[in-house]
Amino acid sequence: MKQVKIIDQGLGQGKPAYDLMIPKDWQFKGWVNVGVAEGGCFGDWFSVVGDANSPDNSIELQILPQFTWQYIDDPAGQRQMQTQNQNDVKFGMKACPVRAPVSAEEFLRHDMVPKCTKVCKNTTVVSAEPFPELEEMVRHQLGLPLGLPEARRATLALTPLACASLSTTTKDNRPRDGWRRPLLCTQCRGAVAARLMIGTP
């Protein structure tokens, strides 16, 4: 394994913004985006993007920018958020979306998967489901309690992970046996980050 870094060449003045471990013979490139998010939430002003490839390009790991929104149960608070968004748009700024919290699985199904199948041609959804095994691994690494019931997990910062499996066909519409594109989604109270792993047999 080797460590690779995403360097912030903008306001970070060449300092590392993100680092991760990948196989030593893989290639990696990454960068920091500023002000290019779909929404205008402050948490999305900066985002990291990365792409790692195996030597034969049969496996690819993509780090996609996070997507953040805001929400409050109180109707008056929601109206205040919407009013602030309208004022921001008048001055040429992007609105910070207002929507109720959703699980990582639901976000994959209704947000990420449609975007992925639009970009990745000849791709269909096989499944979208929770990923409890990886969630437990992440919790162990972060020192968070393990084996908690769903209701208790929802009160913590890190909520369940999910994974969507996508199937790819060839140009003449024949299925590529064994092809799967797992789309991993993690959620942290209103912010969602996605990781796309593309692989071949």
C-alpha cells in the first residue's frame, strides 16, 4: 500500500486536503473544487475529487464530491430557510437545498443512482441496499459503539452506509457477466458523500 494526497492548490496554498491508502502499483489523481457544487450550502463550498486506477484499468475508485442540505422540523424555520435562499439567489448565490433527512440507501436510490446511470451509458441498477458489514468496520475504526439498534444509530453523527450495485452491458447490448459497479454512500447528518468503485472480472 502507499499513501496518496489531494493537494489544495487554491486557498490551501499547496497543503494536503485529503489523504488515503491505495495499492502501491495503482495510479491516482485528485484535486480540490471550490464553488462548483450544485447547492449553496457552506459545507459544499470546498470538495475533494479523486480517481484511482489499477495497472490494467480493470478496477477504478472514484471519490465524488459530498452533497449537503439543510432542514428543520419547525414550519416557521423552514419558511425562514426558504426566504434566505430566495434572497441569496437574488444576489447571484446558490440556494442551500431544504429537504428532510433521508437514509444513505434512499439517497442512493433517488439521487446518486439516476445521476450515475445517466453518465455511465448502458448501465442498469441491480440493487440498492444497506451495507452493515462495512458500517461496523467504519465504526470500529472511528471508535464508535458497535451493534447499536437503528433508532440509536440515527442519533449519532455517522448513520448507516449503503451500497448500490449497477450492471453494465456492451455496445451491442449484451450483458457483461461479472461486471458490477458498487456505489458506496455514507451519510453524516445532512451531508452525503459517495464513492464509486468500478470493476471487471
